[in-house]
Amino acid sequence: MATSDINIDGEYNSGFSVPRSFLEFHPGSSMNTGAYIDFARKAVSTIDPGVIQKIATDLGLSFVPEKEKEGEVCFINSEEVRPEFKLSFAPVDLSDYISAALHHSYTAHPKPLPETGPVVIPYPKDAIGFWKLVKLGEKLRHDRDLKILPE
């Protein structure tokens, strides 16, 4: 999926502050999935719970503290399930969304990254757009040739 396939300008409501810990993650690094899930859990825990609740409410999804492993409980978290049928999101999903939003905001439409203070990204407008960016964030995380933020 190309970044140009996702238009977050005009499709999203106001933004929310992203903790600077998200800026410390380098996509494509040799961080294994377990380590990334731990990073995501810790980084997302620093986000205001009201922000996470707003995202959940706006998307009509539940926020769960940990993503169920595929096949353990049901088929709902399988990659084969279309986004419009997913019922919940986990810290790793929110972290991937944030990575994709940062990539789009600061790479696809270059603007300076604030040196101090909060970095603001848009709230997702709907679940389908949210899942598209989650998928892009996951791709960015696994692709060593892509960079989220300019060096």
C-alpha cells in the first residue's frame, strides 16, 4: 500500500498529542515482534486514557490491553477478517497507527518535527481509515528501507 493511497488530510478530526517515546522507535530496526509489542504497550500506556477512550468510542471499537493471539480465542483477530468486522484494537494497533500517521505527517507531507513539546497527530475518523493506517504502520515496522521520520 503506497502512502499516497491514504489521505488523512481532511478525513480526520482534531489531533492528539503523541508521547515523545514514539519518536524513539526506529522502524525497520532489528526489534523482534515481542520486543515491539512490549514497546507499544509501554508507549501507549503514556497516552492520556481519555484519548484512547475517544478513539475507541469514535471508531465503535473496544480497546483491549493485549491482542489475542490468532486462533486462540476466535477468528476475529485474524488478518483474513476485513477491517469493518474487527471489534477491538490493542496497544500494538494504536502504535502502528501512530507510526503511520507520523510517517504521513512528517515524511509524505514534510514539515519540521517539533524539537520539544508534543507532537500532534490526527484522531482517526472511522474504523476503515484507522485499519488502513494500522496496516501501513505494520508495513513500515517490518520494512528496513522505509523511514518514519527524517534524520
